[in-house]
Amino acid sequence: MSITVIIRKRLGFLVLVVFGVSVITFAISHMIPGDPARLMAGERADAATVAHMRHQLGLDLPLYTQYFRYAEALVHGDLGTSIRTHRPVLDDIRIFFPATLELGVVALLFATALGVPLGVLSAVHKNRLIDHISRTLAVTGISTPAFWLGLSAITLFYGKLGWLPGSGRIATGLAPPEHITGFYLIDALLTGNGAAFESALRHIALPALTLGFVHLGIVARQIRSSMLDAMGEDYVRTARAGGLARWTVILNHALPNALIPSLTVLGLAFGDLLYGAVLTETVFAWPGMGSYVVKSIQALDFPAVMGFTVVVSIAYVLVNLAVDLLYLVLDPRIRWRDAS
């Protein structure tokens, strides 16, 4: 299957995903008990004021009319206006999404940097002590709730030891780095702002480690499984029989092939990190999309909640598209198989 065909299919799939997500989130949002018009008008507002507010928001229209209006605007890139912030949802997402993306990327780097070596060592030393430790860590990471781990990390590293900040994205009183990418770490490096970089790194450490630890186990288990399969292949036995050193065969022959099927897991993990950031950001008061959507849910801000869901769904599909393209680049067997 050529790259062009894959991109065409994935983009078609993206349209279906956005349509399905928009229908489901729209239906669920309007099934939740509560009246956003009443919330906006205030508890003491009279019925006429609430009715006027409901008319302004279009909530007095039939449900299908409201959805068609929403879908028509969505096609033109308009996610609506937030009931809570009174700004276009797209503008709010531009403000908050970089913080969530930065947190997800750092968490994924942590999970990969630690999960890959653990998986390799676990496979090489199968059924030995390091394998048992690795598998225990993996199961612990998979089964530990992120919010509980986050609260424990704040209690220990902020409350007891005082090593790391427990909330926020940068120290209070310290100006954020000049906005270039929206990633504080990258912007601080690009502008040579050492104080902002150090503060941003200290602030992202706990939420990223918390979020990444949950996915570390998934990465380690996948790498272990792929490595065990690769180490049983003929080309590995041939390399060993040819006199190559054990670790040369493992790192140069087995590991590159074991990493290819793990790309899917990493792609799915990245999507999960974006959704999973909702709880972690709430625990650490991280000013990203998670905190934004939680406040929006509390205010029955339907456009904001639906905008968040649609944007994250698009990001999820695009990440998986990138994984599929990497498959084609890294594994020629797939191109040959699909071409035959």
C-alpha cells in the first residue's frame, strides 16, 4: 500500500471520526442535567432574563437544528464560542493546548527513555531478578491510578521533601519566556532564558513523571515481548553463530526490529496521554486543556467540551497516521507485501 493511499484513507477516516465524535459529544452534552443559560444569568435572574439568554445561545431551538448549526460551523473551522470565557473556543485551545502537548511529549519521552531499556533488559535476562523487577514496575505503572500517584508525588516531593514545586507551570513572580512555540522549555532555550527554563523544568517534572509512569509499564511490556520474538529469529541466531558479540547482536539486530511493532503502542500511548492529562492537570493545577475542560464541564460549557474532544480526536488520528507512515519507512517488508 503506497503512502498516498494510506494518507487518503486516514484522512477519510478522520472525517468519519470527527463526525462520530461531534454527534456523540453533542448528544451527551445535551443529556447532562442543568441549564447553562441559568448558570450564565445567575441564580437570582428572573425567568425573562434566562429565556433571553437561552435564545441568545440558541438553546431554544430544536436539538437537530442546534446540531446542524454546530456541524456547519465546524466544517468552517469554527468550534463555537465558550459560554464561560466568552471567547472563541479555538482561541482558548490555542492558549491552553501547547501546555498539554508539552506535558504529553515530556511524559512520553520519560516513558520511552525508561521503558525501552527496561523491556530490553527484561527480555535479555528473562526469568531473572531484573526481569521480575521490570515486570513488577510495569504492572505497578499500568495498575496505579494517575490521580493517586499524583497526590502521592505532591505529598512526598513537595510537601515533605520540598524538592519540586507542586503546581503551576512556572514560578510565581517569574515572567514566562517569550512566546514562540508555546512550549515553555523550548521557548526558554530559544530565547536564552535560563531562569525560565530551570523553573519550567522543575514545574513539569512531577506531572510528567506521574503521567509517564502509567505508560512506562505499557512500553516496557511491549518491548519485552517484541524483543523475545526478535531474539528467536533466524537472523539473530546467524549473527551469534558468526561470532558477533552478544550485545552487538541485541542492539544492532534484535532491538531495531523489536522497536517497529512498538511504534503502534507509542502512538496509542501518546493519544492516551492527551486524554489522561485531564486528571493529571487537575491534580497539579497545570494550566492546560485538562484544567480548561474540567472547568468547562463544571460550567456546562458545551462548546468548550465538544471543541476539546474534537481537537484531541483529530490529534489522535494524526498521530496514528504518522505511525503508519513510519511503518512504511522503517519496514520495507510492508511495502513489498502490499505491492505484491
